[in-house]
Amino acid sequence: MKVIVTGGAGFIGSKLVKHLSGSNEVVVLDNLHSGSINNLQGTKARFVHMDAKAEVIEDDLSSAHHAHVPQIEQWGLESHAGR
Ligand SMILES: NC(=O)c1ccc[n+]([C@@H]2O[C@H](COP(=O)([O-])OP(=O)(O)OC[C@H]3O[C@@H](n4cnc5c(N)ncnc54)[C@H](O)[C@@H]3O)[C@@H](O)[C@H]2O)c1
């Protein structure tokens, strides 16, 4: 299955990517505001450096629909816990 994970280079997102990437085609959309590409080491996920703001995601959802992407995980949100 193809899965898009926004914020996939972050704390929670990268753990989800590691979990999913073994048996799925995973694409990570992340602007690296607080995440790190190092968090994706050891995964086969494709990384796309981009700002996944709501309006962009709406477009992506539309194109993802046409590309038959059944699952989109959104973890690309600001986190203030502990910062
Ligand atoms: N960590 C926790 O214990 C916890 C618990 C409950 C809820 N949450 C929530 O889950 C979400 C993720 O938490 P986290 O700890 O993984 O945070 P994180 O900061 O480690 O990860 C967020 C990721 O999103 C990316 N990002 C932020 N804005 C983006 C944008 N506009 N476009 C693309 N990428 C963007 C960052 O670069 C980062 O990689 C947050 O909303 C947080 O409040 C976290």
C-alpha cells in the first residue's frame, strides 16, 4: 500500500514510518522545521522536503486520490511539548 506521512521526519512520524516502511511504499513530506532526515535512516521511505500546509495537502489529497493513495498520515504539526 502507498502511504503519505506528513511530518514523517519528526518524533512520532518517524516511528510510524519505520513501522510502515517494511511492507508499504512510504512517502514522507516534511519541511524539517523541527524534524531530522536522520530519523529516517534505515527506512526505505522516499523523502520530499516541502511545507505541507493545509492548502498544499488539499491539493496533494486530490492528486493522491488520483494516484490511488489509500492512506495519508498527518503528523506535520507544531509540537510545543518540552520546547
Ligand atoms: N510527542 C508527543 O508525546 C506527542 C503527544 C501527543 C500529541 N503530539 C502531537 O503530535 C504531533 C507530532 O509530534 P512530534 O513529537 O512528532 O513533533 P515533532 O516536532 O518531532 O514532529 C513534527 C514534524 O513535522 C514537521 N513539520 C512541522 N510543520 C510542518 C509543515 N508545515 N510541513 C511539513 N512538515 C512540517 C517537522 O519538521 C517535524 O519533522 C504534534 O502536533 C504534537 O503536538 C505529540
